[in-house]
Amino acid sequence: MELHRPVPAPTQARPPREGESVTSRPSDPSSSLPDPDPSTTDDATVATVIVAAGRGLRAGGGLAKQWRDLGGRTVLARSIAAFAGLGPLCLVLRAEEIGRHPEIEAMADLVVPGGAERAHSVRAGLEALEKHAPLRVLIHDAARPLVPRETIRAVIAALDHGAAAAPGLTVTDALWRVSDNRVAEAPSREGLVRAQTPQGFRFDAILAAHRAHDGPPAADDVAVARAAGLAVTVVPGHEDNLKITGAQDFARAERILGCDMDVRTGNGFDVHAFGPGDAVWLCGVEIPHHAGLAGHSDADVGMHALTDAIYGAMAHGDIGQHFPPSDPQWKGARSEIFLAHAADLARVEGFAVTHCDVTLICERPKIGPHAEAMRAELARIMQIEPGRVSVKATTSERLGFAGREEGIAAMATATLVKS
């Protein structure tokens, strides 16, 4: 197939310097390969094979899983994009699918048809890459679209010290062998890991291993490598690097991406006039003043605005619907009762208050000296981190009722997230 974008010229490993020897491990067929030298092996020398030649219909949807949408991009596009910035990338597709998705094929340097078995498809990709003489190669399943960059880097780094490396996750659940829907045996999980991709190799070593492989179908490329006598290093895998197999895996992948995240924003506004008193309650803090604020409860105008913002984000009306001013039991009530109720209701419905912002509008009292205490008190009542709460103030430049010091206004915004 034709290259879709220029491929960096391969960097060859340097020959041994005078007086320098290359150690070998007789039991390892890759022992004739010197360890890659960091001064001569950069990302351009790391090739990638993305295997996407399976039918992939077990996940449902009437379409092969690699072509299905996942958060606005196909599964395959996400898998290819994870390896951006490395050397030549070879995409292996079913022969009849080549040419049907030019925008995806354009993301690869080479596109080749796969074979009847996975190993045949991988070998086709390796053979196509041989002319580019990469020093290392990563072989990745297209069905793992969320592989983290740190996992890729860990595999590449391990190839500085060995011929093969692959990510794995320690098995933590108990294991059962089942017969006729009954537990027949409980094997030990000691030493077991769950295999992932990309699986990385010295290029020449894995190409030779695939050419020599004539046994039963291999589960993965580690099996091919081990059949050829290559030692395989295991590096830490990642839980997000799931393999999409069934319909439930799409749902899990979407949760990881945040595709089903429900983000709500609510606004609140409140006004209270000054009245008799020698202090005002603002955002849960009592501040001495020449007047109080008039209201049915403690008239905490900032807390009322924030409470309404949270109710509004959930489309649950306002304070008056939950705590009617006509009900005498709320006469003189502390406003933290209202805010705590709104925050608790959010938690019951699966929302987290991720941020809130309160602006107090008044000439006096001065808010700045009390802002940190207000943030802390609001955070305590909502049971969130103070870093998610903002309290600030402004004046109306002596305009309107606030400018005439007839009262205080407040506006608030709250962001709620359900995931």
C-alpha cells in the first residue's frame, strides 16, 4: 500500500565502539541484538502495528466494533491517535474494508490486508514495515482505544533492556473453573496477570518469531515470542486500557471518557433590605454592622442565592418551594438548613457540587476581610472542598438601592456533575 504521510528515516543502531563488547544471553534468540542506545533510538525508530482485521460483531450495534462511535470518534481512530508522534504506523484491515474509510486510513503510514488468524494479520503488518527498518515495534489491538500514553511509554522503555515487553494487571479477584454452572475448582491467582496491549518487541526478533511460528493459533504476540524463546518483561498496565468485546464495554469506555457525564449549571439571585439590628449574616458568617437584614429567616442573602442556584441546576425550583415563608417553623431559621438541604438533595440524585461562585453586591460592610471564612463555612455546609467555593464582592458604584445602602443583593452560580 502507498504511504499516506512521510516516514522519518530509520535510525540504525551504532556498531560497537573499539574495545566494546556486546553481551549475549544464549537462551534468548534475540541476544544478537544490542540494547538500543538512547542516543540513537528516538520515537521515530518505534513502529506500530494496529490490528483491526477482525469482524468485531460481538459488541452488537450491527457494525464491527472498530468502526463504531465512541465519544464522537470511531474506536479505531482513537486507537491510532494514541500512538501519534511515534515512527511509521501500519494499519491492518480486512481486505474488503480497505478503501471504505479514507479518513481513517489517512491516519496511518501503511494499510495492509489482514489474514484469517490474528497472527497472520500481525505478520502482514510486520512484513510491510520491514523496509523502514524500525528498531522496535508496538503491536496493539484496535479494540483497546483508551490505552494511556504512560502505558505506551513503559513498554517502549522496557525494550531498552530486553527483547519483549507487555503491560499486565495483577489479578485480584478469586478465580473459578466452572463446569455445568457449578464451581469445579478454585485455581490460585498467585503470579497471574491480565494481559494487555501494546505488546512491544525488538523488531527483528518478533518478525523472525512470526516467520517461524507454525504451531496452533497464538492468543497474542507474547505467545508467539515465547514460542521463539524470547523473554518477555511485564510492565504495569492500566485499568482504563480495557478491551472492547461486548456491549457493556462501550458503556464502560464512555464512562471513562466522561461521555455520559451530566453537567448542570444553576443561577441564583436574592435581595434583602436593611432593617433593625447590629449585625448581618452573609454566607454563614456574622459580621457586625450598623443594621441587620430583614427577612423571614436569618436573611443570609448570599446563602439564599447559592441555595437557589443548586436547586435551579437540578430544576427543583427555589427556596420558597421547599421552605415556604408562610410556614412559621422557618421564622428566624438559620439559612444553612436550606443550603444543606439543597446539597443533600444533589447527592441523593447522584450529583456532586463541583464549583460554586457567590458575588455579594453592597457598599458596606466590607466583604474582603471575611471572604475566606465565608468560603470555609459554605464548604462545610455543602461537604465539599473549600477550593471549590468562591466568594467575592462588588459595589454598584453608588447606583440603585445597593448604592444608597438600602440593602444587599447577591448572585450565585453552581455547577453540578453527575457521572
